[in-house]
Amino acid sequence: MDVISVIRTKRDRGELSPEQIDWVIDAYTRGVVADEQMSALAMAILLNGMNRTEIARWTAAMIASGERMNFDALSRPTADKHSTGGVGDKITLPLAPLVAACGAAVPQLSGRGLGHTGGTLDKLESIPGWRALLSNDEMMHVLDTTGAVICAAGDGLAPADKKLYALRDVTGTVEAIPLIASSIMSKKIAEGTGSLVLDVKVGTGAFMKNIEDARELARTMVGLGTDSGVKTVALLTDMSTPLGLTAGNALEVRESVEVLAGGGPADVVELTIALAKEMLDAAGIKDADPAKALADGSAMDHWRRMIAAQGGDPDATLPVAREQHVVTAPESGVLTRLDAYGVGVGAWRLGAGRARKEDPVQAGAGIELHAKPGDTVTAGQPLMTLHTDTPEKFDYALAALDGTFDIAAAGTSFTATPIVLD
Ligand code: URA
């Protein structure tokens, strides 16, 4: 087999054979196929697509590039959730302990933020002492004893995807539905969860800007999971506005703890409960009441145990950025739009995110929102507070926030976009 013929097949809109797919994924993982050759193939896939058979084989080849985990020894059914990424998307933090409190085991392998979307591991690392890197044995122990674990995927899990994702990130080939679907599902299937709920985000702050693309991505991933014996369902959810009132690592942990304490912003609570219900249903757990588990403190108990089991201090004071800058409403009226992408880029520029994989993030950096679409605002009132340790970045962040919101005349009617679109 030679890589040029594989690239030419896809360049000329042909169908890759199972042998070509198995060979190219294995050869790339072993370093026999070079980065420039794989990036040419990734671009040909982005431009010409892959059919369902090719995507299934591509996913299976990425799974076969590494180890597979197995949770059969656990006494409880497993349920995992994956979000395709957004701004202020801290839902995994309250969701994992909540679903554990309702009787499922939640093995949540999570990622770090890249670009304008935040990463669950970066958020949790703002809790003093908390560790994202666990051995497989440690992961099993935390899961077994606390009901939930949130950690980084080990190097042995779908190594082909790790290499390919890093390459796609620097070659403009992330936004290809076959590549996104196989990337996400290879990790989730290799992880060994029995059921999976996909939160496919739609809107300016998401990979998928329109509902048709999001639906196609969701259907592709549900098909891959189902065919591999993982009970898989997907929700399409809104990411045109940031979730909740915070975007940034420690800020989002604080808000998640508010949700676990029975409070928190309505949209975060609504989506957390909606996803919890889907996860419990997929795991075959009937008669659990996630809203009650938030209200009666049992989800909070599971959170505290999970954080402590990973070395974190659930009572520690969270880091606060050294400098703040308040953005005020330029006029009075009704806030009718607050753009997720602009807020995400603003938080990223303040230091909450990274431009390259190896960059550090600031735990306290980010944006706190004081109003959401539909709220009435008065000229001069705070709309957002920007937080950073590096105040020289305020102007850069403010440039990203320019044009991110609209204020209409008082009394203008406003119809909120539902959180769960489908
Ligand atoms: N998340 C992943 O894990 N892979 C992608 O390709 C995109 C988002």
C-alpha cells in the first residue's frame, strides 16, 4: 500500500477501501505516513467527505490504534456525556456528580480548552490540588468509590486520534463532520461506556453554526455508537449565547458549585437536568429524580467526594484574577443578543484559554455576565466584568467584545431561543 494512492483516491472523490483505511491510520500512528501526507488526506476528506461505511471503518481503525477500557466489573451501569464544545459550557461539572447521585457510574474523560471554547480539565484544575492525570487503576478506584470521575484520557486510548486531532488543529481541517464524528466516537467507544449522551452545540459559539450540520453530526455519531453496542442519544442545544453567567475556569467552577447547592442560572440548571434525564434513561435507571438530587444535597455530596478523591480541596478558596474591568450598557432598553463567540474570544484573550496546546491558562481569568438576552438594562449599569492577571490584555479582549451585544428600545418584545433545540 502506498499513501499517495490513498490520497489520490479521496482527492478524486473515490471511496476509501477498508484496507486503505486500516493501513493509513496504522501507518500514520507509527510515523510511516508523514504529517504533510496525512494533512493532504484530511483536507481531501474535508472537501469530498466520507460515506457511512468509510466513517465506521475509520473510527474502528482509530479505536484499534490503542487500548480499550472496560467497566464490566462495576456494579452500576455506566453513562457518559460528551459536549461538542461551547462558551460557558461548564455542564459536566454539576452533571457528573448529579448522575452519580442518581445511581449511574459516570466515567467522564474530558479535554482541555483550545481556542475560544473552554475545557473541563482547565476548569477543574483551578481547584487547589485537583489532578486530571490518573492511571487507569486510579480512575477505576475513583469511579467505583465516588460514582463519578472526570479525568484526562490516557495516552494509550485512541493514540491515532491524538496525533490526527493535533494535526487537524493546525491545518484547517477540524471542521469536517466525518473527522469530528470519528474523533469523538473513537475515544468514547474505546473508553468502554455502556451509554452515551451527546450534547451537540449549535450556534456562533459552536463548531456547527447551523442546525442542519449539527443534525448530520449528531446522526453520524449516534449511528457509530449504536453500531458499536453503546446506547447513544444526542440533544441539539443552543450555543448562540454563552451558557450561564460566567466564561472562564475558576469563575465556572464557582457557578457549578452554585448549581450543586440548588441555585445557579436557570439555563445551566435546565440543561444539566435535561442531560441527566437522558443519561439515566440511556443507562436504564428509572425513577431517579435529578432535580431532587440537586435540591437535597446528594449531588453536592458526590461532587465533594469526587473532587477530594482526585486530590482537590472542595472547601478551598478559588483563585481570583488580580485585575477587573467593567463594561457598562451604553444605553437603556432590552438586551436582545449576546454573542457566544465574541464572549468566548474575549475570555480566551484575557487568559482563560490557550492559543497552543502547551500554553498555560490563568485560573481566575474570564468574563462574568451581569445580564442575559431578554433582560432589561439601564444605561451605565454593568453588563460584564472582565477578569485577568494581565491587564495589558484588556484592550485586546475589549476588541473581541465590540459588537457582541444588541440593546433594543425598552418594551421591544423578545423571544428566547430554547436551550434544547431538538
Ligand atoms: N472534539 C474532538 O474530540 N474531536 C474533534 O474532532 C472535534 C471536537
